[in-house]
Amino acid sequence: MSPVTRPSAAPATTPDVPPTPDVPPTPASRRPALDWRIRFAALSLIWGFSFLFIKVGTQAYAPFQVTLGRLLFGTVVLAVAMAVKRVGLPRGARTWGHLAVAAFFLNALPFSLFAYSELTIPSTLAGICNATSPLWGMVLSLVAFSEDRPTRRRVAGLGIGFIGVLTVLGAWQGFSGLDFGGTAMALLASLSYPVGWIYLRRTLGGSGHSALSMTGAQLLLGTAQLAVVTPMFTTLPSSFPVVPLLAVVALGALGTGLAMLIQYNLVAEIGPTTAQMVTYFVPVIATAAGVTLLGEHLSWNTPVGALIVLAGAALTQSRGRSRSRSRSAGNRQPQS
């Protein structure tokens, strides 16, 4: 993933909504025929259904195997796109070293944690935990970037988001019926995204490589990491059930590869601020998919808490008009 030039634009990703790169807007004459709103809706659906794909995949395959398959099929899609557009991989040992760290925090680690978490928690809860990424991102960016100052609105958003998390988890009931291990892994996965995003910002900001090139290399490195780890902790499946296998293929080809391509084009056309709003639709779709297709139980506090989390996350990303203009102008300057 290419470096992000906005310290407040925390990733969600993906599951997982990854960081949105700043890409120059596409000229009107070159814009795709398919309206950006349709592609935005498709991206929301793909990432929302990713949590369902994880749940179905882990019914037959080990979490590490699901993650390896996801990264492998995602890498294949990116490799095809790079070949079609004649985009090469980035060069330089330093760049590849930093991308290896980014691949761990943005792909290998969170994807694996989400897969393990869904062994014991519903896909709906995993999707809602993913929505806390902007909250983690705000806290970490305040520490990592001296220019990113807290405002009353953003601090209020952080507090509201925290209340939303407690509501989702049913804190007033003593967290009864909650699997702490699975929930903790899902929350750690959502924390991993802003850690990786901040690392990219500080190490490869303004490197000059295209977003597609950086993303392709990052997924390739993530696949290599899982290819080493997976045989150490799993054994080759004795059978390959069709439905879980298709879920893993869809998770990689659609939820990782195609989704990143759609996001890349959306950012180029409408800018990162609008494109990153897909984050707020993902938990809604993940919840709807888990309840309707997997029959997962939904208590009143889960959707209510999710709405509170999203409201808090939205506040942490907001800024005053004058400040936004100032930062927008600053973001057009080369990053050191």
C-alpha cells in the first residue's frame, strides 16, 4: 500500500479497510464509464462480506491456511493488474525491507488475528471490532505525528467510540457470554492497521512509487511470510470442501485483490477523504450478512453500540473547514 499523507486518515481495513493513499485525481476524460457510486457500493459489499467469508473458510481450514489462501489469491489479482498496466515492482533493498514490516502489520498479522478470532466470536462482532481502527489510529497518530494536534471534537469522538465499544461488549452485564480471547484478537487486528499505516508514513512517505506497485509488493511479501509460518503450525488438509474453499478464494480474489484495485481507482477519482468513508458501511454489511446468511444471534446492544462506534470514529476524522483547507494545501507538498 502506498504511503498515506494524511495523519488522520486511519485505515479500516479490511476486513479490513486498508490505508487510502493520496493519489492525484483522475482527469474527467479518463474517468471510468462505471459511476464511482456503484464502485463505492461494490467495495462496501465486498469488504462487508469478507467477515462472512472468513467464518465459512475457518469451518474447514485452519486460520493460517485461510490467511495464506487470502493473500495468495489477492496477490494473483494484483499481479495480473500490474501486468496489464505494465507496472513494475519497486526497487531497492530499503524499500522492500520497510514493505516487509508493513506487510506484517497491514496484512499477515491482522488477517490471521481476524481468522483466529472468528473461531470463537460471530462474524458480526469481528466486523464491528474492525470499525474501531480509526479510533486506534487517532490515538497513535497523536503520538507519532507532532503536527497532528487533538481537538475537542476529535477527543469527544474518541470518548464516544469507547462508549460504543463498551456497549457492543455489554459492559453493564459484566461481559457475560463474551469470548475474551476472540474479541481481544479482533481488537488487536484493528489496532494493527494504524500501526502499519503510521510505519509506512514515517518510512516510505513520498517515496515516489505508485500505489499499485507498493500494494503488489506488500501483498507478495505478506504471502511469503504466511507461506513460511503456515506449515509450522498446520498440517495439509485431508480434504478440500468446496464451499469453504470458494469462500477463501472469494476472500482473496475479491476481498483483497479486487477490493484494493477498486479502492485505488476510487481514491484517484474522488480523493481519499470520500473514498475512506467506505469504512463506515463495512460493519453494517458484515452484521447484515452474519445475521441473515449465517443465522448469528444479534442482541440490541450490538447494532446500537456499532452505531455509537461509527459516530465516534467519524468525529475523530473530522476537522474544521479552515484547518482542512490548510492541511489540504500542506498535503500537496512533498513529504520528507
